Amino acid sequence: MLDQKNADGKTHTQATVSFNEAQRGIPSWLAAPGPMGSLEYIFADANVVAGFVVKDPVKLVDDLLGVIETVSPDLRKKSGQAAG
């Protein structure tokens, strides 16, 4: 759902995404809406801002690495060598 309102000479747009079934990938990372103090630091003249709350940041990184590994299968092995 997308909602756009004009108030005090400013346009406010809000999008809501919902799912009927258990999801994998990006939709499975999203948590219920909650406070995000970091949004207090967005410049007033910013054109676009996106924010989201994740359930499990570790799962998010694991999923992203899994996608990247389809292109570079030795990614985790190479990163372990670089770190060690």
C-alpha cells in the first residue's frame, strides 16, 4: 500500500508491504514496525529515505553471502584467508 499526503507545504509518502505466507529471502528479514532512532539524523532536504527493521541481522548477512556465493563459490574461504 502506498500513501501520499501533502501537509504544511511538504509531501509525505509512506509505503506498507505485507505478506500472506512465510517468506524466504528479503521478505523474511523484515520485522514488525518499530522505533528507528537513526531516522532522526536524516537531512530535512533529503529527496528519498528508506528504513526498515530486521528480525535477525545474522540471517540477513548469511542469505546475502549465499547469493554472492552463487557467483563466487570460494567467497567464504577467501574471506577467511584474508582475515587470518
